[in-house]
Amino acid sequence: MEISKSSYSDIPLLGISGEVDHLTASQLEGEIQEALDTGGPNLLLDLTNCPYLDSGGLGVILSTVRRQRGSGWLGVINPNANLVRLFQIVGLGGEMGFRIFTDLSDVSGFLSPS
């Protein structure tokens, strides 16, 4: 797994390339924590190039959403159908602190509703 760092509208954006599993979940958790510590309460994860999350990766996402509850949110960009299904199964679909975006234009529309 590789993680690229950038931002979108002053929100930290981490691009995840490769699978997130028990071996790489701690790396993702560290990068998320660093991004939240330096970039504010909201975070975007671009999952366009992330084909798979195991329970370790899912645990990182769940703990991030819980930690941000009431103060910010976690948004994922372009997760594949299997990841969307996984997020729904664990109840993230109805979580206020979790958002699924199809692309950056969806993020832009969310941040500046017309």
C-alpha cells in the first residue's frame, strides 16, 4: 500500500493505492492521525486505487469515524462496489460522520451546496 498526501479545499486528502490489510493498517492509521492533527477535523480518503480493505483497514476507518464523531467527518472518494457494500454492512452508510463521494466534484457540491 502507498499513501499520497495532498488537500482539497483545505481538507487533508490521502490517496490510498493498494490493499489495506492487517500488515498495512497501522501505516494508514498513523497517516490518518497525522492528517487530522495538522489539518483539522475533516478528512478525505481517495479509494480509487484501493481494491480491498480487510478487517484491519475497516477497523481503522471505523475508529476514525468514532473519534471524529461530533467534531468532524471522514469522506471516502470513489470506493468500488465491494467497499461500498462493506461500509453498508457495518453501518457506516447511516453514520453522520461518514460520507461517500463518487469524485471530487461531489465533495465540492457537498462543501458548497447550491
